[in-house]
Amino acid sequence: MATSEYDVIVLGGGASGLMLAALAGARGRRVLVLEKSNKVGKKILMSGGGKCNFTNLYVEAEHFISHNPHFVISALSRYSNWDFIGLVSDYKIAYEERKHGQLFTQNGAKEILDMLLEQCQRSQNVEILCQCDVSKVQTRLNGQFEVKSNQGTWRAQSLVVATGGLSIPTLGGSGFGYDLAKQFGHQVYPTRAGLAPFTFSDQFKALTTRLSGTAVDVMLSNQRQSFHEALLFTHRGLSGPSALQLSNYWHLGETIHIDFFPTRQLYAELSHAKKQQPKILLRTWLAEWLPKSVVLELQQIIWLEQAELPLAQIADEKLLYIAQQLHHLTVKPAGTEGYRTAEVTLGGVDTQQVSSKTMQSQIQQGLYFIGEVLDVTGHLGGYNFQWAWSSAYAAAQYV
């Protein structure tokens, strides 16, 4: 197998890797993309239920988690959500806005992947190899990187690590990028699954199993963060946007709190109802706003002794307790579903050792890190894709 030379070698054919290849190719750079799975862009294709939540209308630094929170500002300002929306519009890809400014394709994620691949092809400078397992990366005396794999050996002046994180290993997620960063002297923050459903092992799990498939609008919170979005009960525990978002801010052993009436003053309303509808049962009154199945389960754990009493016969102190529980039900997850279903990986390559302008290593000349491999994790809602586009753009100007 002969050694071939390129200007840029990109490790990883996901969102950030393909975006960089397209942009660097357009600059006249000869680019080789190495993807270890059987096809590129797998995570793009499955994202957003196959509709790809490709960015968000409202992108700010506060939507990202990092030990170095200011790192994202430079890249996001130089290639913004509006830049990517413009590209999508140029390709006449139909999209729609959903809750919280999330933008999804109307006709499927494949349109985003096809757009990136067409951009790569247009420059005629980009070569993509799949099922390519990289075994060794080293530097040569002339400053070139040498990449050895099951399909050959290649050399380039610039090496871009776009390998993603550990999330969803069935789509190719691995720790290769972290190992490579450490090889070149970079600090890597401990990783854990992000945007992952909560699991339970106590009696609350039986409740979530019985309610599996039911969704309610809640405020889910802990001492660090709160999210007012849909909560989905599953046969393993809690999922849905609020649970996925909070999982990024939760640590093993901690409790979380569910507010089933986040915009209401429940005790005041119950006191009023006690006067106006004295004969009504509490579950009947609550079922106007919550699914009956959820009300019956909450009745079992909060006001079982008062289940058959009309409101008029429930003491004010007890009503206050019930209202407080419905505003602040405390549960303790056993864990999350982990990398198997996690949408992202928290932690990663320390951004203090990477240029926020160029994404180049400050330790090793010619080594670049983009996308999820870095210690940058976006909230749910298109932010992780926007980071892929923005970080790829930043690096593509310099590789």
C-alpha cells in the first residue's frame, strides 16, 4: 500500500469533518477524510428523528457547557446560525421552526448530508474513505503527520481530529480522538453521557413503567439548572426534552425535582376551588390539566388517604402539602441510559490548549480539533450541530 500525500487529513466523516472538508477543499486544499464506519454522516441521518435539527434561531454562548465557557464565542460569531441557514436556503432545502427556535428539515436529514457531500464534490479536492480503521498517528521530522490504517498510510501537514465523542457507539462513537489528544500532550476532561434519559431502580420505576409513553409539560430542576419542557415517562424512567437537558447538569447520587404546574400557584387555586367546588374530588379537579393516568399515580404517592374525600373535607394544611408536592416532587435517578442512547458526550479535549480562533492545538503545530471531541457540549435544540459547523469553519480557514 503506497504512501500518499495530502494537505489535510480529517479523522471522522461526521458533521464537523464533512463541513471542514468542503470548506478546505473550496480553498484549494487537497483533503482526505477517513471514516471508520461503513458510511459518513450516520449521526446526521438519525438526528431529530430523521429530520435533523440542524441549528437554532437563538444561538448564544450560554447554550453551551464547557470548563472554558468563553471559548465558543469566537467561532460562533464568525460562522453563525444565519450563515448555515443561508447555505440550507441556497440548496432550497425546506425547513420548519419548532419550539424554542429549533430548525428541522421538512423532507429528511439526508438533504443536509447530501448538501455537505455535494459541497465536498464541487471542489474536486476532497477524497472520502469509509471503513478505514486508523491504527497509528505520528509526526515526521519535516512536521508532517503520518497516519497508518488498514487501507494505507497517508501524510499531511494538517491533521484534523473530528472523531466526535463516545455517544451512540453503534453509529461509530469512540474515544479515539481523546487518546490522540493525550498522545500529543493535551489534557482531556473526564467524559460522561450527555442528553441521556434518566433511569430508576426504586419504586418510582414501577410508576414510570405504568405511565410509559405518557408526556406532560413540567419544570424539571436540580440545584444547578431548570428546564420547562415536555417530560416523557418510559419503561426505564424519564426522558423527553426536560430530562435530556437536565441530564447534562446532573451527577450520580443527586435528586431532581418535578414541578407539574410550573406556571401556576396551585395552593391558591386549590383554596379557591375548595370554596367554589366543595364537593369535587381532588383527582377530578387535577385531571382538567394533567392526564388522568398521571393524576391517579400521583394520588397513590401523595394523597392516598384523602383520595375519596371532597375538597371541602381536606384540611388546608394537607392541601398545602399536596400543592407543595405537585410543585416539587423529589425523585432520585439510579443513573442515565448512558452512551448507548446519549446524544452527546460531556467533557473532552481541554479548550484552554486550543486556539479559539483557529481550533489549532497550542501544543502541536498543524493539529486541529473540531466538533464534539472538544470540551464543548450544546443544549438540546440544534446547538451541537451549530458547534460542528462553526468550529469546522474556523479551522477550515487555517488548515
